[in-house]
Amino acid sequence: MSGLQLLWFILLAVLFIGFFFLEGFDFGVGMATRVLARDENERTQLVATIGPHWDGNEVWLITAGGAMFASYPLWYASLFSGFYILFFLVLLGLIVRGVSFEFAAHAETPRGRSIWRWALFIGSVVPPFVLGMIFTAIMQPLPIANDNGAYNVYATFGDQVNLLTVVGGVAVTLLCLMHGLNFIRLKTTGPLRDRARRLNAKLAWVLYAGEAVFAVLVFVFTDFFQKRPVSTSLIVILIVCAAVVMHVGALKNKELLSFIGSGLSLALVVGLIFNGLFPRVLIGVDPANSLLLKNASASPLTLSIMTGVTCVLLPIALAYFIWAYVVFHKRIAPLNS
Amino acid sequence: MLFAIDVLDLARFQFAMTTVFHFFFVPFSIGMALVTAIMETLFVFKKDEMYKKMAKFWGKIFLLSFAVGVVTGIIQEFQFGMNWSDYSRFMGDIFGAPLAIEALLAFFLESTFIGLWMFTWDRFKPALHAVMIWLVWLGTTLSAIWILAANAFMQHPTGFAINSETGRVKLVDFMAVITNPQLWVEFPHVIFGAFTTAGFAVAGMAAWQLWKKRDAVFYTKSLRIGLWVGLVAVVAAMGMGDLQTRFIIKDQPMKFAATEGIYKDTGDPAAWSLVELIDTEDHTTKADIEVPYLLSILSYHKLHGSVKGMDTVNKELEAKYGKDKNYYVPVKTLFWSFRVMAGGGMLLALVAVLGLFFSRAKNNSLARKRWLLVTLGLTLWLPFIINTCGWLITELGRYPWTVYGLYTIADSISPTTTAGQLWFTDITYFLIFSLLGGVMIYYCRRVLFHGPDADLDTNYGVSADPFAKEAFVK
């Protein structure tokens, strides 16, 4: 395995962390339109917090997907074809979610508005849940066939839907919701702000329970604790610490602290998966058929070109991306009905 | 008969359906960003509030199109891995990089600045605000370059070698990939087609409003801006199409012969068939209406020169790539698509000239020319059909290859994908696209119905400007 391959494995983790951190709260705000908001005015207030940002946040997924295609084409090909229906469900969620913002703005009747607001909610629940399933499914051994170096994944229903993937899906969805609540605390004034805090403090107990179950299931279903006992245990402990940080932030009304806590939680979950996978990218039931970093990557030339391009473009993109958040730094007030 | 349809057919159908649907909104959005940017720039320089109203009004239509374009675009990136995993493995070393660069360079730009543009009308100075929409436009245009770089490689592979161990494509020269001659005839043609689409769409929608006798000044100005953009763009698109054609004669002679419906080599000089009946079984054509010399002129810009027929090209391809494949492309589709595209382009240019002439400031008689308003209103749909025809020629004309001369469509499919999965996804996509397309057109009509003076602020449903003073507690 070369340094470039390692670099791109880490960069992919960074891009997916960026996606879950940003689109995570975005999804959470979408969920909060039903979980937290009590009427259409509150929903509108919530949507306004992510209005200028959701599209940019989603680009992180496109970038991560494109970068995976460019740097690890075999991983991309086997993953996306192996988890066919799950990825399709992610797409469906993102489709109805993406149009819901614009369409809701044009709806002229409460009923029409309500349809697109529901589309936003469903489109905010399904993608994190299913992505959580996919990411926890690849932690487990999969039926991979070499097929002349293609490493096709013949994932059965049970490989995609099992106890770990369902708990994983719920955990990612819950984390996104809590991350969204913390974002709402940072971006709104009025009743929603405090309700988000109280809900977050309550959900923290659910999260602790979920994380405990998740840790046990990772121990039972995956080889992460056996292969990398120290780092895996450390990351699990850090995930719990991040949850505690978030909880403390909710109890002491420190909004930024909570937001950092929930963001770190999501980042660490991605870190846990990438750390445990390494040096594999897809784990075979027969270890000989595992797809490894060194087999899955693009050529050194492509990797070095992509490295150069990313070093130039990502900082520039980040600069204006962050500037957009600075421009819209103000809190959104409740609407007068 | 359902069982005669196999996984390959279903996956190809899905690719065709999702890309054609996506490509209704892509050129429309790219062009609408340009038209909106032009209107807002006119506001900056002329300080006439009407142009601001115009940019905001047509901007609403742009945003509707952009939303559907974005969500149908995500499918494309996922689809290569989902349905065409062997293709992705074969092409990954070259194909992934343009997609990733497209996201890093173009998608970040357009998505960030479209958010800024939408919500900062009252916060930034007009000139700075206009820069936002130009950056959105730049993002959309850059994205076209990179995705077409990937497509150009599939049409005309450059800068690669075949990895002897894996048999897959390996990048050798990145500059050769992005200076691919196919790319630089294809990109201008596509991008001018995109500007054409929006130009005539704006003109067409404005024409319907004039037909209903609404807001003559506003819609006449909008119509003229649309027609100017459309006229310049359609002429440029035809010029670039001519360059592309002459490249394709040499590069993909089968595609070219099919667009002209030629089975046997033509004589010298070659006559051009306007229409003909094609028999794909016997490889003959009937009822030709021919224009002498024209095919030589079109092909070589000379009064002489013959064109190879498909039967000759087929023999050459069989000698080069083996006799086990069928090299004949869907002739009738290509032949008629080309005629709709080229004829449609000329019709658009004519309509634009007429529209601009009769709406000229000195003697504007457009409102009385009801037939012209109806014609303009109907041509609104034509660019969408033309774009689709162009892509049918380009993509079907590459048959049987996904990567010309290197990799076939049949080899590209995901081995793990089942017919059941594809039936499910095909049907679901079809239903959801019908819904999205229908709703999008419906809301566009409502925007037109309410007119430019309606204070329907589309800040995602925030009826008041969320950034107005009273919206903040501070």
C-alpha cells in the first residue's frame, strides 16, 4: 500500500465526515419540522435556518461519491452495485427532499404546502437511516466473489438488514436529529430554541442506551475489536464522551458546546468505520476475497492528480462555503402569524 | 413478453430515461442562469427597477428548474456504480476524476452562490449581488466541461493505456484527456444548445403572456432578451455542430453514415437526402428526396467528396474489432433525430429573427401578430426536443460501445444487479419523474399566472424576507 492510497483513504473519510457533519444537521432540521415544530410557522422558521445551505451541504455527498469513484473505483463499483436497493432508497429520499424546499415555496394551499413539508421530513429521515444501514453493513463480512478481480458483492437481504444495520441506521438518524436540534439552538430565537434544548437533553439518555447497544453489536457482529482493539475501544469511548459533552451543553445551555459534541459524534462514527475497515475497504466472508486498499485504488498518476486538484480546489471551496455561513450568521426569529 | 426483456435492456432504459429527463433541466438551468444574469446586469448598469423585477421573476423559473436538475443529477453519479459497475471498474481510473473535479469546482460554486443569491437581494449592493448569479452561471458552465470531458473520453478515448494485468483503462496523460478534440467540439455545441434552450423558453413564456395581453412592456423586453440570447446561441450551436459533424465523419463514420441513412458508399459528389424510408433488414432506402452536392458540402465544405456507407464501415469495424459484434447503430432513430435537430435549429433561428424584427422598438407590431405569438409560444418546447435528439445521436450512435473501440455496453453492466431490482427502480423512477415534471411545469405556470408584480417571495416559504429587520430579535 502506497502513501497516496493511504492519503485518499483518509481524504474519503474526511469527505464523508464533512457530509455527515453538515448534511447531518440539515437532515436533523428536516426531522425537527415534525418532531419539534408545532405549526406551519415554526416549520417555516426551521426551514429558513437551512434555506441557503442545504444544497451546498448535499454537495459533500456528491463530492465524496465522486472522489470515491476517482480514487477507489473498485470500492465505489462494488459498494454501489452491492447495496443496490439501499442506495436507490437514499436517492429517492434525496430527490423528494431536494425539490421540497422550492416546491413548498410555490404551494398556494395549506394542503399543497403540507405535502412538500412531509416530503422534506421523509426525505430527511430515510437517507441518514439507510446510509447508516449501508455503513454498518460494510463493517460486517460480506459474500464477495472475486469474479476475475471484480470483487462483486452478492449481498443478501440479511447482509443488508440485520440487527447491527438496523441499530446503526437508528443511531445515525438519532445523531442527525440531535445535531439538527443543536443547530436549531444556534440559529433560532423564541420558543423553538429552548424546546430544542430540552428535547436534546431528553434524547441524550436514548443516545447513551443506543451507543451501548451499538458497541456490543459491533463486538458481536464485526471483527473491529479483535483486529484493532486499542483504537476501536478508544474511538468508542470518545463517541460516548462526545455524547456527554453534548448532554452537558444541553443541560448548561451551552449551544456551541452541544453542537460540537453532536458533530464530533458523527465524525467519530465515520472514523470508527474507516479505522476498523483498514486496510480493507470491503470485508469478505472469506478473508481471501476481501477488497483491499491496495487492490481497489486508481493508478498512482490519477491519485496524484486528484491530490493536486483537491489541494487547490477544496480550500477555495471551503473559503466561500464558510463565508456563506458568515453571511447568514443571524438567528431566525419566530414568524408572526 | 416481459421475460424477453433482460437486465441489459432494463439498465439501458434506465440510463436513457434518467439522463434524458435530467437533461431537460440541465440546459434549461444553465441557460436560465445566463438569462437571469444578463437581466440583473442590465439592472446594475441601467438602474431601471424593471430589470430587477425581470431578474427576480425569471429567476423563480430558474430556481424551479435548478431544483429538479439537482435532484435528478445525483442519480447519475450513483447510477454508474449501481447499474454499470463493470464499466466503473474498467473506466474508474479516468472517469472518476472529472466527476470529482466537477463536484469540487462546479457544484460547490453553484450551490453556495445560488443560496447567497436567493437570500441577499436586500443585503448586498446590486453589483455585488449580480456577481453571485454570474458565479452560479460559471459553476453550471464549468460543470458541463467536466462531465463532457468524461463523455468525450467515451466517444474518443485519449491519454490512456490498457493495464496489462487487469485489462482496465489506465490514465497516462491527463492533459490529453482534457484537451480531447472531441470535448472541444462537443462542449461548445452543448453549451450553446443550453443557452438556446433558455432563450427560447423565456421568449416563449413571454409570448404567451403577450398573447393574453398582459404587461406588454415587461414581457416584450423579456422576449427580446430571450430571443437575442436564443438567436446568437442557436447560430453558434449550429456552427459548432458543423465542426462536430466533420470530426465525427472521421472518428465515428458509422454514426455519421447512420445520421444520413447511407448504407452503400455515395457517389462523388454526394447528394443529401432530406427524407427517405429506411429498410434496416435489406439495407436499402426508398423514396429519397435528394439535394445534389449537399452532402459533400456538409461533410467536407467542398463540391466533391464521397461518404462511406454503413456496409463499408461495418466491414472495416469487423476487420478491426472482430466479427462477433453488431456494429449497426439504430439507423432510423439517428436519421430522424438528426433531421429534427438540424431542421429544428434552423426553424428556431428563423422564428428568432421574425420575433426580433416585429418587436423592434421603432415599429413594434408583435402584439398584433397573433400567429407569431402563438408560434413563439410553441417553439418554447422545441429546444428540449432538439437537445434530446442530439443526445440520442451521440449516445445511440456509439453502439455497441460504452467506450468507443474499447468496451462494450454488454460488458459494462453490473453482474450483481437483477431484473427484479431494475423493474422496481425503472417503474419508480418513471412515476417520480412524471410527478416532478408535472409539478414543475404546474408551478412555472403559476409563477407566470401571478405575474412579475406578485409579491410571492420564494424564500422557501418564508412569506416575509427572513432577513428583514423585524425578523431579527437583535
